[in-house]
Amino acid sequence: MQIELKDNIKRRNRTNGRFRYLIIAGAAVTVIPIFLIVGNLALKGYRQINIAFFTEPAPDTFQAMTAASSGEIIPGGIANGLTGSLLMVLAASLLAIPLGLMTGIYLYENREKRYAGIIRSLTEILQGVPSIILGIIAYIWVVKNITRGYSALAGSVALTIMMLPLIIRSTEETMLMIPTTIREAAFALGVPYYKMIYKILIPVSFSGLATGVLLALSRILGETAPLMLTALGSPSISFDITKPVSAVPLLIWDFYNDPNMVNLVWSASLFLMVFVLSMNLLSRRIASKRKYI
Amino acid sequence: MSDTLNSEPVIKIENLFIAYEPGHYAVNDVSAVIKRNSITAIMGPSGCGKSTLLRALNRLHELYPDIETKGEILLDGQSIFSMSVIDLRRKVGMVFQRPNPFPNMTIYENVVAGFSLNDIRLKKSQRDEIVENALKSVTLWDEVKEFLYRKGTFLSGGQQQRLCVARAIAFNPEVLLLDEPTSALDPVATSKIEDLLVELKKQYTLVLVTHNMSQAARISDESMFMYLGELVEAGRTETLFTNPKDKRTEAYLTGKFG
């Protein structure tokens, strides 16, 4: 039996063509917001970005109002947010990187074990916990019981919990790509277990581990909600981990709440966006440069 | 070759059982001797337990706690299970099926990896000497001396495998275990490795797992034929190939299975 295919093919080609355009349009729609966001922030925020923006703490309402009403640049900057973010991210990294690496290595080394399976599931659940809840937890643990008041430490703990699942997962996944024969080669030379880990596994998977850590960092840099309940914010530059500090995203929230400081919202957002973006690019660079596996 | 006839055994395997899961023996009651300064080929079809047997000789199975080993293996009369793993593995080096130089290390670092990874401190001059000697023994020196500080993974597969042999012999072991060392290599690289092995048996005792019968016939002095975990037959390679005693050996050699 002969089936007439001619019309069918024409129609198919048409559908094919339409579908292609649909996909291209979809892709365009997805990337347009990114350009709009960066463009918008750059246009509105560039004027406020100068040296003082990085070296001076946020202005008070009165200073901002005076400047805004006379059409001048708002004095002050985000230095208190920068130092606060730096302090908290540093403390969170000190906790989360070793802990996350160790857990990730444990999961990789004991893939089949029941206990590892439980840890893995819990890690995945932890990743899905809304960040505001982590803030509440850190509030109860640290603010209520340890520092007895809002503190950078409490913020760091919340950020640590956010970083952990990201680092654990990327560590395990990176290590899974290392052929077992590389490990066996080390063992066949009589290398003890712990040395195989820190002299072979970690260096070989270094780029993957660094990528995971950088992505986790860029993830927590923009985190605001848990910090509201923990670090609270502070108008001055402070490096005391037991006292409240500000953070860049917290400042953005503060600026937003003060009609006189609207312009600073744009600049601070622009800075945060560019910073996080460059971290992402950096992590890609590292990933491609020191790739062994 | 006649000198190997009467040579003393380096390794004695006595009633060795190895099970990956309880009751299922991948190596079933194997007893054998490995003679000094010879190449002993372990042959057999896939899954016959030849790699499993080989990996018992440097206690590599201990990495996997589920694997159960029973029986005795003596190295120079001493039980390997009573030695420290590090000592044992310094005396019994290993080369794997696929070339596996450490990807984070240079060619130079790979050769001395056995020392550096075990925190054995050497002077620069000692290290230089070890690297040069080991690479010369594996006939890689002339090919790589210009770029010792490039990553080991930059070499071709055959060169990488010779680098792995160099890494194993840098420790100056007594025994070298080779787990199908040419199965991932092309014929040219394979013949280089084979020449190398014949050269190396002057200094070391070699145990070679191979699924390639002609390779066993070409370079080995002694052969073992394994089937379903059992050591079916062992003896001089010539005898085993020309006049096999067991029907299963004969069937394998004539290509009836495997």
C-alpha cells in the first residue's frame, strides 16, 4: 500500500520551522531580563559610585535628605555593609568549607552505606529549607543563647547552614568524576588513607571544589532575609563578631525604606550584582583552567 | 631462561580464598608459587578471578571491606598479612589496566610520588637520580627529559603506562604486579611495554595478568591458567602451551571459550 507523503512533509517542515522560532523566542525572552536588570542598575546607579561609596558608611536620613533635595549626590556609601558582609562571609566560609568538604568526601567514600544515604537525603532537604527559617534557627541558637543579642556570628551561622548543602553536593559530585584507578594507584604505593585524600583527591578535584565554594559564596552574598533576624544591621563599620553588623543586601533594604536614599538602592544593587557576576565568571575560569578530570 | 627453572620462590600462595560476597568465591582454594626474576602470566577468561588473585598480592582488597580473604600469602617466607601495608606495597609495586598517572602531578613528581606521598624526604640530587634511573629503565627518559615538568597526563597512553611502571619501580620493589597493562594500548605501545617487561625481569619478579594468550606465550616464563576461580594448571609456559594437562586449559588455548 502506498501512502501519500508529499503534503505531510510540507506540513511537517512548516511545523518544524515554527517550532524553531518558538524556541529561539523563548531563549530570547529568558535572557532579556538579565540585560534589562544590569542595564537599569547601571544607568540609575553609576552616578553614586565613587571612592566614598566604598570607604564611607551609609549616610543618615538627614544628610541624604539635604543632598537629595538640592539635587546633589548623596554622601556616604556602603562601607559598613561591605565590612559586615566580608566579616560574615569569612566566618561562614571558615565553618562551612572544611565541614562541607569533609562531609562531601565522607559521602563519596561511603556511597553505599546507609548512614551516608541518610546524610545525603538530609543535605538535600537542608538545601530546600527557606532561608528565613535558617535565620530563625540562628536567632534561637545564637542570638538568644550565645551572643545574647543580634550579632554577626548569628548571621554567619545562618549563612553557614546555607552554604553547607551546596558545598557538600559539589564536593561529592566532583570526586565522583575521579576514576577509582587514581585512588588505587595511590594505595598501591602504600599511601595511607588520609594522605590519599589530601594529597590526591583534593588537589585532583581542586577546580571542582573551588567552583562549588565560589558558587556557594555568591549564593550567600545576596542573602537578606536570614540576616534581618540575626545580624540586624548597623550604621557604623564594625569588626566585632558578637555585635550587630550590616551587610550589602541589608543596606539595600534600608535604602529602599528611606525615600531619600533611593539612588543608593541602585548603586548598591549594581555593585552586588557585578560582584556576584564576577564571582560566577571567576569560578568558571578556575573550572576550565585547572581541570584534571 | 633455564636460570628461572631452579630459582627460589618469592611469593607462595597457600589455600587462598577470596569472596566478594559471602559464599561466592572469586578465588577458590588457590595455591601457587611465583619464582624470582621471572614473568609469571595469569591467564583465563573474563571473570575467572585472575585480577582478584593479583590484587590480593599487595592487599589491595582491603580497600573494600566487603571482600573476604582467607588463606596465606608469603613474601620471602613472611606472611604479607603480618607486614605493615606500607612496607608490603613498597616491596610489591603495581601497574594497572589503564594508565593512571596522578593528573595533578608533573612527570617528575609522578615518578617520585611513592616517596613524596609517603613523606619520605629525599635530597634534590637523590630525587633527580631516582627519576632519571626509573625513566631510563622504562625507556622513557629520552622521550620526556625535555619536559619533565609537564603534567603526566600530557603524554600518550603508551608513554603514560611506561610512566606508571617507572612510578612503581622507583621504589625498587621486589615484585611488580601488572594487571592487563597493555589492554588499553595500541600494538606499537604494547610491544614496547612487552620488551620493557622482559628487560625488567632481570631486576624484578613480574606477575602479569593477561587475557591475551599470545602475549603470555611471547613473554612469560611461567603460566597459570585460572577458570571459575580455580587455578586449573600452572607450570612452565612452554609446557603449558604445548602440552596442557587439563582439558579446560586445552580448550581455552585452542579458543573453545574465553
